[in-house]
Amino acid sequence: MLKYKAVEIFTNEEARYRNKPVADAAMQYVRKLKIAARCTVSRGVAGCSESGEITTDRLEVLSVSMPIRIYIIFPAAEMERVLDGLEPMVNDGIMVLHDLDVVCHRVRNAFFPRQLKVRDVMTADVASITTTTRLSDVVQLLLPSIFNGVPVLDPKGRPVGMVTQGDLIRKGGLSLRLGLLTECDEQCRKEVLNPMSTRQAEEIMTRPVIFIAESKPLAEAVDLMLRVGMKRLPVVDEQGKLSGMLSRLDIFNTVMRETPDWKAFAEQKVEVGDLKRVGDILRRDTHTVSPETTLDEVMRIIDSNDMQGVAVVDPQGKLLGLIADQDLLGYFQSGQEGFWQRLAKGIHSTQHNICHGDLQQCLLETTVGKVMQTDFVAVREDMLIENAISQMVEKGIKRLPVVDEAGCFQGMISRDSLLRTGFNAAM
């Protein structure tokens, strides 16, 4: 048997706590505790109180304040937390505490609460452009943004297209990813952006634009994003005007805010169904290199690697570091001939500058061990995907290496795989 407690609150519809109905305040408090608790609110059809008042649907005057019963059940270990918050709410009523012997407690994992609407999660007041916005201005707009895409609006404020990083690279002449461009100096940016200043957004924008209404359930928006392979969706109001953007990061922030402590549930013998772990979504086909691998070879691997990164391991497979194209920026002389073409057509940097002279010779002689990141975040296969999401959001990273107990590299996980697995498991 599991040791549980139950709280009953007998009150009425008129009772308030901080200008909210007591029933609403109690439910919100219990939900925010993120514990293994369930709350039920029942509205009576008739009742009487200590003052002698009678409430019934047969009396016109007093029928506006029907009796309310709030019933909350939770593990006994959580009693103090629950009572501390609920007791002050009861300014008109009775609160009762019961001991319960629970035979079993089972719950199904939910990636996020089903009642959430797009408007509850989206980022509001986002930047936008028009069809005549210059591509160089689009890039400048996106550089400091958390988004890699921007909606294109008509004169009435309605989305008619999207310009994404992919559009800028494939059709707009952008010679390197936005993340790399942020590392460039002012002269580098000018050389990249000047050729784009004569072209306009309407030439390259993706259309027709796919968007979602702010009143739609969040689950519907996530399903749409996964089906069409979009990382972000423009959000419109009832008039069809842009009201915000919904991105994977918005969804992950919601998961972090709303997800209960599943580990605590397990410790309290609560059976949680459909939980997914990192090992369920792990990509094991990711590339690895040794510290002695040359940068020439690494750059070829990165070019063909959709993860945009490579793991560095020792002969026993232990993860030593990570290397991505950004890690190469500070190891080449500013303005060195040839590096522009090799690494996304152009980087200027003043850090380290260990690579002088002939570029190709330097690439063949410089090893990964001199360039790799050694201060990295890694996760284990048995970690819940919700916890992996927290790691990504808190550290601001898009992919995570996975290691076993001995620190040996097992593969990589990405934002897309986390969203897809978590959402599908909860539906």
C-alpha cells in the first residue's frame, strides 16, 4: 500500500482568495507544486452553512453561491507543502485532512498540458519585414534575434511569406550561416552583405506561408510543425494579422515550466507511462575523430554532417571534446587567403591566429586537439528527455553529446529529435 493524504475543502462559489475563486486558486497552487497530486472540484446542488443560510436552485436569492467541494489527493510526503499553501485560502469554509491507503497510482506522461493555446506560449511583438525589404537588412535584423527566420507582411499586417536562413543561403547569396556571421568583424560583414543590398525579400521568400491561429491548441501547432518540418510558425489573430511567432524554443520553455518532477514520482512509487529517455532518440551514426585528426579532414566531415559538429574521442571511445565550424574561427590569421572559400566563404578573426602562411598546409598540419571545445555538456542515455530539454535551453545549445557511465561517446541528440519524440510519446 502507498501512504497518501487527502484534503477536502468545503466552501462556496462566493469565497475568494486574492480576488480569485478559492477553487481556482487551490487548483493553480497544487498544479504549480508539480507533485503527484490530483484535484477535483465539485459543485453541489444544494447546501446549508453554519450561519443558517440555505443554497438551492429552488431559492432565487441565495442560489448564486452554491456549495463547492475541493478534493485533493497526494503522497503523504508532500503534506507540509500542500497544507502550507492551502490553509490560508480557506477564509470561508472547512478544511479536512484524511489518511489514505492507496493500492496503486498510475499516470500517463504529458509533454505539456493539453489546455494550452498557442497564445499562451508564443513570442509576441516579433520583428517582421515587407516584400521590399533589402536582403542585407533582413540579415542584420536576424543576427541578434533568437529566430533564424522572419515573416513577410503585406500592407495590412498579414503574413504573405517567410524568409529563413535557408532561403538567404540557397537563394539570397548569403555565404555563411548566421551563427558564423555573428563572429565576423565589421569588415567581414560588409563583404558578405554588400552583394545582398540590391535584392529584396520578395525574390527569395518562401510562399505560400504556413501559419497558425493564436486560438488553436498548442498540440495542433506542434503537430503542424513536425508534419511540415518547420522550426517556427507565424501566429495570427482573428483578423489574420501577425501577433507572434511560435518556435521550438518557446515549446521547450513551456515543457520546462510545466513538466512535473518525474524522478520524484518514481521515488514515491508512482507508475508513469510513456516516459522517453535520451537513449530512445539517440543518433549513433554521428562522426567521431581523434585529437590527431587534421583540420582538413574535419572540415570535410563538417561539410557533410547535418549535425554541424563532430565528437573527438580517444582510442577507447571516451569523449574528449567537440568541434564545430565556429571553433575554427579563432585559429586562422585575419584575412588569410583561401579561408574565405574553405569555411563558408569568409571569416575574419583576431583570436589566437595560430595559422599563418599557406592555408592548405596549415589545415594539413593543425590537429583537432588544438581547436576542440573541452568545456562541453554531455548527458547519459538514461536521462529523461524533459531533463535533456532543460540542459539545452539553460545552456543555449542545439545538440548534446551522449556518453555512457565510463564517459564513452554514444551519439548525439538534437532539438528536433527531442521535440518529435516527446510530443509523439504524449499524444
